[in-house]
Amino acid sequence: MAVQCSSRDVWVILAIRKQEFALPAMQVREILAMPDVTVVPMGRPEDRGVINLRGQVIRLIDMRKLFGWQSVPEELDAFYKLMGQREEDHRNWLSELERSVTEGTEFRLGTDPRRCAFGQWYYSYRPESAWVGALLRKFESPHNRIHTLASAVHGLTRSGRRDEAQSLIDSKRNSELKQMVALFQELKDLMRQTAKELAVVITAAQRTFAISVDHAVAVEAIAAGMIKELNIQEHGFVRQVAERTAAKSLALILDPELVGVG
């Protein structure tokens, strides 16, 4: 079912995982910051739960899950776990370096800050938020200094100055590592703050429901001639695409009646 358009309808442009989607403005009742969600057991994967909108209980559909993607809460949880692992990596790295000093064993872990698991992620990650990017830049100096510690410790150990090597490790644990641990926590807090979803309340086919989206982009008129059929044969929620001339982008048109079925 294609969305029926007049010569120049008004559309609400929304973003989900960097992809733009369009909804007919006349069917969008309200856009609000994501309220508290009550989970309903045994629902479908895309059924996030229900929200209370001024006394009206409304079903909330997670659009990311509807399209087979990770939800925002799932994405955040995976990010927190990843950062926790990378923090633990550096704790273990220093402990292993310390063990090589006390036991006189060879230190076998990597010393190149670009090749450890965190370094590989760090130098390939492209944050969407300027605030996150600015915070990430603070990691580089302490992270590099931790990894260059191995060479200095090896030199002291080879010359029999084990106490000095141990003191140097203790110093880095209480300075650079402590700084990185604080930055990891600050990064997790900032990611939580910047991942603010919106609930879009829709009325279609005599149903009122809400969908979760990442951002609201614009409200704009799009000429009917700028809307093209996608000719997708299988069942789906997107059958048309709109060319946004000013933004020079494409917005997939969501059919609210199909999204709200179920």
C-alpha cells in the first residue's frame, strides 16, 4: 500500500541509524522525548512496551528492531560492555608487566598502542557527536604513555633495578591508568546522555501508537513529483522514497498503516 499524496504534502523527516524516513505530517500526532516504557511480557521483538501519554496507554514500536537492527538500549549495552573489556585489558596489561618484573619472565603482550584491542577500535571509530569526539581525544596521551612504559621497565629490569621498575609501574597505575578509567566512565555517561530517543505518536487506520526514532530532522513540504515508487514486491513497511531537494538526500517513506498493524 503506497501512501497517497497530494501535489505538495507536508512530511515529518525522522532519522533511524543515519537513515532518513518520512511520515505524513497529518498522521503524526506528537513528538516527545522518550518517556518511561513499561515492558509487556511475551510481546514481539519490535514491541518495546507501552507508554503513558497523559493517561492514555499507547503501544511503543521499536523501529530499529522492526528493521532487524539493534535497539538503542541494546547498542548502548554492547558499547558499555566493550568499554569495560578494554578497561580491563589495560589493568591486565599492567599486571602482566608487573609479573614480568617480579618473576623475571618475558613480557609477551603488545607495546604498540595502535595494535592493542582498544587502539584498533579507537583509531577506526568515527563518533557522530562532536562532544564524544572531543572526549575520545583525551584518551590518546595516557593510552600511549601506558604502552611506552614497557620499554622503560625492561631497561630498568635488565640493569637490575627492579625496585625502580616496580615504582614506575605503580606510578602509571595511579596516574595514566587511573585517568583512563575515569575517561571510560565519562565516555559511558556521555554516550548515555547523547543517545536520547524520541517517541513519535501516530494515528493511522483508527489506531494510535508510538514509534521510537533516533532524531527528528525536519518538517517540510515535498512535491508529489519527488516521490518515487520502489517497486518492492515482498511485504514491507517502505514502498516509496522521497527526494529531499534542499537536503540532497533520500528519505524512505514509512506507511503508518502497515507499521501499526499487529
